[in-house]
Amino acid sequence: MAARYDMSGLKLVFWGLILTAINIRIQGFDIVPDPIGYIMAIVGLGRIKVYDSYFEHAKKVTLILLVLSLINVYQPPASDYVNSAGAFGESTTSVLFSAGIFGAVPLLAMVFLLLGFACSILFAYYICMGLKNLLVCVGDQTLARLCDERWKLMMAAEIGLIAAMLLVLVGVPFGAILVMLFGALALIALILFILLIHHSNTSIHGKEVS
């Protein structure tokens, strides 16, 4: 009997990312903690890494995102702040950067911010490339082509958002507007990325391993 793809792990990644996309804070605490979502993604990627090495790379990047999310489970309550977890978090038009549990330490917050954005882009790239390889194997060329588009959209949104935030920091008048625009684009890109994972799971799961 031919071996078949078991993509139950990808479904865990799907639900984990949904949890990380939900950001509701009360008195500075994230009531839907991102670490839970990242742990689900790590477990899920561990199950499917046997099918493609890109998923192993994605798992390693997710470990970094997990650490960043633990740092940001609590952020000092403030009317304005920027989350340091890249697109897998939230942002406002503020210039007050939070270093999470370490408090208002601008330099440290900037390091977390840049690291978070870089890891978000790498995560999207590795997931999309792994899915693309599997989709080609099962003959779904349409979704395979979408994989390239999705990670590039994520990259454009992330880079645009961080650039807009830096413009706000240096006092550019229209920087806040750009933050809102690229923030909306980042949210759309994340939703499309999550949907790609869902559709890929449906397309690949149960198909014969080539």
C-alpha cells in the first residue's frame, strides 16, 4: 500500500497562527497568549518536517518567534505602543516601543522589533516553499504558484511596515498614515497566508507520497 501524506501537523500550524493573529490585551496582558499558538505551530511542523526540509527550517524560526512572544505576553499598559513580533502581532502609530517584560527600553525594543519582522518573513518563506514542493508533487500547480506570491506579499508588507515605523520615529508627518496602510496590508497578507495553509492542507492531505 502506497504511503500517503498526513498533513494533520499542518492543520496545527493553521490553528496556531490564528491564535497568534488574535491580540486582545487587558491591563497589558495578552489574554490569548501567542506562545500557545507558536507551540502548536512547532508541534505541527515537527510532524510534517519529514516531507520537506523547509518545514524543519520553519520550525527553528518559530522557536525564535516563541521566545519573542514570551517576552511580549505582558507589555506595560500604554495608549500607544508597537508590538515586536512582526506581522504576527499588532502595531499602532506610536513612537513608544515596548520591550515587553523588560519594560520601556528603546534599544532592546528595536532589536526585538527587527528580529521579529525578520523571523516573520523567514517563517512565511520556509512554509511557502515547503508547501510549494509538496503541491507540485501532488499536481496542484495553481496553489503551488500562489505560494511564491504569498510569501512575497508578506515580505513587502513587513518591510513596508517597519520602514513606516522608522519614519514615525524620526518625526516624518505622514509616517503615521503609512503605518496604518502597511499595517492593514500586513493583516491582509497574514490572512491570505493562513488561507493558503488551509487550502494546501486540503489539497495535499491523503494524497500518495511521490
